[in-house]
Amino acid sequence: MTVNLRGQVKRMHVGVYTSPGSLACHRTKKALDRYGVHYELFDVTRDVHAARMVQSLGYDELPVVYVRDTLAEPEHWSGYQPGSIDELARFAADTAIFAPADEAVHGIPVAQ
């Protein structure tokens, strides 16, 4: 667990936006699974909000990986990016706390 100087606990949510049959999506999920990174999966062919999220970020390639951290600006990338996945895995291991799925949908915190 990481705590900043204000005593805030770092929590992370990882969303992976995919489509069925995509090799890059499969490889990304497999790499995240291998590292033990927890993520929420969104199928852009079945979820209109997920498709809009990808579009709003300006991507036309899947998967899109969107990482929201309570102590930093969201980060995201598209395509199979082994270097980015490695970096995320190191960060996730340091964080060790993940936001429950109902706390963030498509990178937007749910109102309390």
C-alpha cells in the first residue's frame, strides 16, 4: 500500500476495453493475468458506454487499457504494449489495493 504525505491511500482501478476475437486484446489480458493485475473487462461491441469511452479518448485500436489511480491523473494506452503492461504490473505490486468495480465505471468515480 502506498500513502502520500497527506495520508491518502493510493487505490487503483484498471479497465480493459476489448472486442471478441482481437489478438492484441487476448495478448493484453493474458499478460495482465500472468502478472496478477486485477482489471475490469469491457466489451465495446456489447457496451455502448465502453465504446463511447474509447472514442472519447481518441483511440481507434483495441484494447484500450485505462488506469485510474486516486493519487494521480488517469493513464491509458491502446494496443498490445508489453512495456506499459510491465510498468503497470510493477505499479500494481506497489499499490496492492484496487478499487472495487462499483467505485469506477469507465474511469468515472461513482457518486456516493
